[in-house]
Amino acid sequence: GAVVSQHPSWVICKSGTSVKIECRSLDFQATTMFWYRQFPKQSLMLMATSNEGSKATYEQGVEKDKFLINHASLTLSTLTVTSAHPEDSSFYICSARGGLAGRYEQYFGPGTRLTVT
Amino acid sequence: GEDVEQSLFLSVREGDSSVINCTYTDSSSTYLYWYKQEPGAGLQLLTYIFSNMDMKQDQRLTVLLNKKDKHLSLRIADTQTGDSAIYFCAEIFSGTYKYIFGTGTRLKVLA
């Protein structure tokens, strides 16, 4: 149980275009989802926290107009990178909290590698 | 600050024990975690320890927690080549329940 999927697993897009990444909790209801970004050989940095049905809370330094997060249902959150630039190339990982884990544990997706050319 | 520190690299021989260290920041963290990340993959939860515990053992993994020094360690016994990966510790910030990840330790196991 407690499986989180992401789609796509990798994507290449041209500079200036937008790309959407989906994060799904497959066998539990995720009241809260988190989006992280990981640059090569670096740690995960939390970008934003989203609760189902409400606006996401962004971490300091993360542009909310550039990284649009929608958590429309208890099993799906999306991250849209708008007007992507090469510096947005990164590994994006989502996690979900809910089900039996309660507030202390997050289940992580496999990540999405974004390359902007 | 919110820096969770880890040493960057560790190299061990197959069959030896590995010890990965982590210094965290929030003395009121309730849970502390160890995650494994293989190249190009997401995070795999290895183990966790509750803050009122000093030690937890799970098969080849032993977690030690020193709350006074805010120091956490992960010992892998009989390290195998399949253990080569990046290991992250993580703490939960009290109040926000957000994870703060360590800087990651790249473990290389030599055959």
C-alpha cells in the first residue's frame, strides 16, 4: 500500500513552453501533497505544500506564478512549470501524506526529470 | 538555520560496515528518517526512529539517536554493492510537519 506515482517520468520541452507533471496517490487519499526539486548531486528542496481544495503554500524563493500547483482531488496534484527555461531543468519529486501514516510520514513518488532545451 | 548536515561521501569495501552520520537542527523533531536514493530514482524509505528512542535495529540497519547532540547515524552491516546509493536523513519540523532533508551522503561500495 501507500504508492505514489508520477507522470511523466521524464520530459523534454522547449524553452518558453509549459509542462505539467502529475502526482497520484494510488491506494490512499492524500490530504496533503508536497513538491520537491532536486538539482544534480544536491538534496531535495521543498517547493510547496498543497492541501486538497485549497491554495498551495509556497516556500520562500519559489515563484508561485511560475510553478502552478493544483490539488483538485484527494488523489491527484499537478505541478505546471510555465514558460520553462533551461534553469528549470531538474528532478521534480512529489510526496503525499494521508491514509494510515498520519501527519508524520510522507510517501514519495519516483520523480520526474525535466529537461528544458 | 534549517541545514541538516551530512558528510558528502563514504567509501567502504563489500562486507564491511558503513556508518552514515547526520546532524539535525530541530531538537523537537518527532521522527527522524533515513531514505535511500539510487541513480535517477525517487526516494526509498529505509527506516525511521521516534524521538524518544535511542536505537532501532531493522535487519542490517541500525539507527542511533543522540538527542543531546542532535546527532543521528545509520549503520549498515555487511554492506553490499547494491547498497551503493545516496542516503538522506530527514527530520520533521514540529508544527509544520514539513520534512527537511539532509545534504545527502553518497555511499560507494567497493567489491
